[in-house]
Amino acid sequence: MTPQRWDDDERGHGVADGSRLEPGADELLAALRERDWVSEDADDHLLPYLRRACERGAVPLRLESAATEPDGAFVVELAWLGRPADVRAVRAAVYALIGEVAESATYIRQRREEPVGDVDEPIGGEGIFYEVATGMLGPDTRYAPHGHVLVMRVNGAFGGA
């Protein structure tokens, strides 16, 4: 028996593969492997946009801290300001915030500090974070290809994270 993909899934399979997106995904993967592709000065290039979005109330998030790690990743700690929420509400807010800094090619992956259950279930105290790669690839810019790696952690939305 094929496992269900959601609660009332009776098919157990989709309708096609996603290979039409493979060339673009491969371009981003290749860029991520390029030496020095991650841009310097995320404090100057990203932080002002993230801060303004939070301060103007565009998202129910407060920017707590931001720092660049030795591998070039820009780690942003966020506090949830909305009502206790399910993962979908937090995801929508984080995606809106990412939209403030997203460039022409973007990858986003939601993860949990302590995976428990389905990623769309309301969650308890475990932390949730988003890994983001965003950048400009060769055909998308008149400048040299470049990008950013972000890690966005959301705390306080689920009763303790």
C-alpha cells in the first residue's frame, strides 16, 4: 500500500514530475557551489530591509538579532508577535519577510530543531527555522553572479521555542 500524502489522499501518487524546473534549480545549485558566491556585508545588504518590514508591521515578527557566521550564513533570530499559531501562519509571515530580500533565484526550506509530527500540524515548544539561499544568477543580472545564505529562526510562536 502506498502511504497517504495527506489526510484524505486516495491516489497515493501525483500527476507528473517537476523536471521542468530542474534546469533553474541546477543553476542555483551550481551557484551555491561557486567559491565566494555568498556576498559580503549582509548587515548592509539585507538587514535594513528585514528590519523595516518588521518595524512597519508588514509581518507579525520582531527582529531580535542578526549575525554573520564564519561560513557566510546570515542568521536572523525572530520573535513571533501574532497569536499562537500553526505552522502555516508562521510560514506565511516568514515567506513575506523573505520576499523583502529575495532575488531572482531563491530556495527556501522549513526545518524544525526537534522534528515532531507533520510539518503542517500545530506545534508545541520546538523551534522552527528556515534555510534560504537567494541570489542573482548569470542571465539575471548585469553584475557578477552573487547571493546570500540566510537562516531565519522563529521563536515564541508555539509556547516556548
